[in-house]
Amino acid sequence: MTTRLVCGIDSSTQSTKVELRGVEDGTLIATGRALHPPTSPPVSEQDPEIWWDALLEALAHVAEHLGDVVAVAVAGQQHGLVVVDAGGRPVRNAKLWNDTTSAPQAVALTERLGAEAWARACGLVPVASFTVTKLAWLAEHEPHNLARVDRVMLPHDYLTWRLCGEHVTDRGDASGTGWWSPRHGEYDTELLATAVENAASWLPRLPRVLAPDEPAGVMPSDIAEELGLRAGVLVAAGTGDNMAAALGLGLRRGDVVVSLGTSGTVYASSDIPTEDASGLVAGFADATGRYLPLVCTLNATKVTDTVGRLLGVDPPRLASLALEAPSDAALVLVPYLDGERSPNLPAATGLLTGLRSATTPADLSRAAHIGVLCNLLDGSDALSRAGVAFSGRRLLIGGGARSPSYRQLAADLWDHPVVVPDAEETVATGACVQAATIASALAFDEVTTGWGLGAGTVVEPSGNVDAAGQRAAYGEAAAAAADLATDR
């Protein structure tokens, strides 16, 4: 009997990845990947057409199975601004989430309404990554291009539109724009008016926000033929990458996730929206009808990579050094190597305190790992202050989760068992989950439970670390680093 498959598409800043999984049990059948051109912030832009070309290339790697695909979903990098003209052509290259040229607009937009008003209206306080600041940048710097805009999209919206011809989005990705309210489930013209004039006339240019279980459309025969799929394949609403990762983890109410990549995130599944005027917590919606409050840090595994380079050791040796060091070492590293987003200290640098002549490479390695984790656990504290309850699992994901030192120290500093999930490509897996819900008419939780998502290795605290003392020492050093940054 033919196995019905779903295709999950992860269109990130670096690449397009696809997974094909069985609808019934989530068995991974095949994967494909194609690279995107690299970007170089502060100007970080890509031509949306290259995402389509990369999708074609990635699907070519799994071509022998495409005839069994019944539904697809796209998970894309959040916040990027895609604008197309009346002919459907991109007006200009997309400004991506890590393009910081709209930082002045972020400051101006925040000052215009005030941080508290922004947080109440959409759960966000503008920073350069959010889409509203990029639209304001376009209005200020390229009014000739703004005048040509017929549709405004996010990166995942663009690919969904190319797949089925529908100008739609989902509540998860819409919640990262700065002009859609997770609490009220609608666009806010007052927020849109901070970026463009005559905001009401822009509402028809924004995508329709679909319900979590609402398909975007059906793939027409010409597009299906181009991609190697059969006609009539269902296209799901799609979502942002963080929302898809939550699906791929089978995230449940009360669970919290720390993601260790080049940068870091900490987020949780919540039943209530958050409104954090400090700007630390981004009050996102998720892809299921719940909420996904999130804190993003700029510095994570890049910090330990840097320390490894300075010590002249590879990642496995660096990890073993961190676990060899005494747990009571006084060395503290504040990991603001490239400035920091959470807390918002763009001019900050890294700070090393407690350095003595007896300090060892193992001490430095341990301090680097602990500094990265403490910064992210400060983010989890911010989630708690915003009203998010942690009653479930603590999950550790991302490239850093493969490191035995990050695993053990995360459990020690959290003083709680940590789950390292088996699945590595959680974004593509989450897109598969979304596609499976429209192919099977099952609820999200039914699919993730049936697929066994979130299972993994459990790491217990060692009992040898004074977590409260370590975090207090880090807090003092972080306050000193913040003072230095603001004095510059």
C-alpha cells in the first residue's frame, strides 16, 4: 500500500531544508537541502526568488518520493520584509530579520507611542529585527519603491503564495510583524500608521491571517509539475521558524525550550499572551492557537567557539575542559562579545572577571559555557516575570545541545532535569506536523503525540553545582558589563 507523505519546508537565512514524513506515524522518509547566498549584517538582504530556486533544488534530492506527497507546509525565517508589485515581482530584495539598518526607525517608533503602548497593542517593543521597522525604513529611504508595493509578505508567506497563489499568513508569523495583535487576533492600523501614511489603505496589501487548522489552498497543476509533485496537493498556512520548532518538539503547555545556536533563544508554550514593556520578552503567538513568548540573545555558541579558538582546542576538547574545571571557580565571563539584544546593549562587549595567575584553560572554558547559559536563563526569568508558568519539561536544542558540557551545565544551573530531543531538524519537522494536520484532520497535539515528538535523552543535575551562587555571581558581573556599556 502506498504511504501518504507530507513535506515540511524550512526556509532559513542560510538554506532551504525539506523533510518527507509519513502522515500516519511521522516516519522520516527522505531529506533534501540547498544553500542560500550568505548575508553580511548590518545590511542583510536576499532576493526572494532564490528561496524558490533553493526549494526546487532541495526537492530534487527527494524526487523519487514526491508522487506520494499529499500536503506541504512552509516554515520560514521570521520578520523579513518581502514586498511585491502588481505583477507579482519582488520590488526589491527582502530585508531579513538580522538586517539592522532599521535600528533608527525602531527607536523612533518606540518613542512615538511609548514602550508600554506597543507592548499592550501587539506584545512587542520595536527593535530592528521586527518587520514594522523595516517597512518604516522603506518609507523613509525608498519612497519610490514603497509606491510600487501591491502586497506585503513575510518570507514564509512568499513561498506559500508561490505554492498556491493565496496571499495568506498564520497567526504565529503575523505576531512578529509589529502590526498584528496576538491578544485581539487582528491587524492594528494605529501601529501600521507608525510606518506608513494612510495606514487603512495598506490593510488590503497585508496577507489574510488563517486559523491554525485552515489550509492556505491547493497547489495548481503547473506549479506541481514544476516542483515534481502531483496536482491537488494541499498547502498549509505555514508559520515562522520558532513556531514550527515548537511543533517539531511536541511542545506542551508549561514546557520551556533553550535553543543554543550561534545566537540563543528561550521560549515557552503559554495559554496567555504576554505584554512586556521592557522589550525582553517578545509576545509571539504560536501556530496552534496558543502563545509562544520568546527571549532572543545575540551571543550563544559563538562565544564558546571564540574561546576554543583562543585556547587552540576543538569543540570536543573544549567541552571536556569545561567538565574538568572545579565547580567553585570564581572566573565569570559575561558573553556580550558582539553587543547584546537581551538585555538591549548594542554597544556592550564581553567581560571577564575573577581572572588570576592560577586560572586554567579549563576554568575559562567552564566560564564561557556558564556565561552563555546564565544569559539565557536570565531570559527564562524574564518569561516568568511576564506571567509564563513553567510546569513542564525543560528542553535543550540547537547545535550546542550536542555538547556534553552544555547539557550537564544546563541541568546543573537550572537544577532540573533537561531533555535533549532526538530530532535535530525541528523546524522542518514542525512544518511536517502542520501539513499532517490538514492532511489528516487531526489536532496538532494528536499528531505530535502520535509521532512521539519531543522524546530524547534526559540529563539529570549532578548535584555538585551551587546554581544560585553561580547565577548570583553572573548577575553581578552582567550588571558591571551593562554599566560599562552605557558609560561608553
